Amino acid sequence: MRMQDRLDTYSVWEALKEDSECLLCALRRKTERQLIDRSLGGAVMSPDDRQRVNAAGFCQHHHRQLFEQKNRLGHALLTLSRLQTLIPQVKKALSDADIGEGARRRGLFSGKQAAADSPLQQLTARCMLCEALEDHSSRQADTLIYLFERDPAFRKQFTASKGLCLMDAGRLIPLAQQMRPAHRQAFLEALQKGLQHNLQRLEKELNWYTQKFDYRNQDAPWGDSKDALERTVNKLRGWCLGPEPMEDDAH
């Protein structure tokens, strides 16, 4: 079996073929969609998954994505289960607090108290989907490092690709310390040169995008700049704009 066909490396290879501004962003968004789908599918009736939802709940971002799936019953069942878990915890948090002038001085109601110190804020500090996504993302980053070090074909294609966004590049630099010295140097050089080249490419494309708003350039071809704004934002902050990455990938 070729290395790119292994189950733990196949998805990273597929993301590299996507030719996006960041292969890890593309893979992370695909994974997030799968987690959302699963949360409203089999996870609704799974006791283990319901326990995880009850323990952590969902953040605003992921509640919004769950709601957009239009599976109101599944979303409501998960939210009801979380609510029933929270009610006694909220009651205890309030009863343990000194509701009075002392609590006001400590910022319990003013928002000045640190989240780690507030029992109520602790109840909303977690998100099951954020935690699951971070776990997947960590493994995917490790797999990229593994492939770069052990697969010459991946190393060549990654070096010639659009590489990573700023956030994921920063995430992988510490991970590179686990590589053998020769491969670590090659990886860091590929990362550095790739970022510089691709940021300069995006600067040119975004600059032409802005110039296309000048009436004198209205008949000039867009070239590669028509979606330069979306791709530049995605390179700087991670995928958040434009078409869904890897949406047609059935794997």
C-alpha cells in the first residue's frame, strides 16, 4: 500500500490536492461539517455522545451551524438534554455565590471577574464540537509533519503548493521540532519561502482587485483576482470566506 493510501494520511493528501490557500484549513472545515452532521444524526441517540454534550454544550458559533442544518428536532433534543443538566448546576453556582455587595465587588455581575473564577462563566466555557475539532486538527497537523518527513512525493507537492495560512504555519513551526534535523530544516525553509511567495502573490492579486473598481479598468480582465479578497482573508486568518472547501469530496 502506498503511503498516500493509508487511512491516516489519505485525507491530508486529498486536502493538498484541493489547491486552497491552506490545506489544513480545508481539511478542518470538512471535518467540522462532518462533526455537525454527526451531532444531528446518530449522536442524538448515542448515550456517550449525549453525555459529552451534557458536559460541555456548544458555543454560539456551533449552535448557529447546528441551527442552519434545519434539523430542529435533533438540535432541540440536544439542547434540552444540556438544559436539564445545567439547571441544577446553575442553582448550585448561584447558591454558592455570595449574592450581595461582596459579589458585586468581586465582579460576579459586572463582568470584571475572570472567567476562571466565575462559577456561572465556567458553565459556558466549553464546547463539545470545538474540543472535538481541535483534537482532529492536532492529529491532522501531526500527519502533515509525518508525510513531509517520510514521503518524498508529498514533500515535493507541499513545497510547490499554496501552503498554509498564517495561523496554521505558526501552529506547525513548534511541531517541526519533532522532525529529524535535515527534514526539519527543509520543512521550515519550505514554510518560510512558501509564505513569503504566497503573500506576495496575494498582494498583487488583491491590489489588482481594488484597481478593478476604477472605471478605467472595468474592461480589463480580472485574471486571478476576482476572489482575491476572500482568499487573502483566508490566508491571513484561516478559512472563513468563499466556497466551502472539499465540499464535493465524498471521503
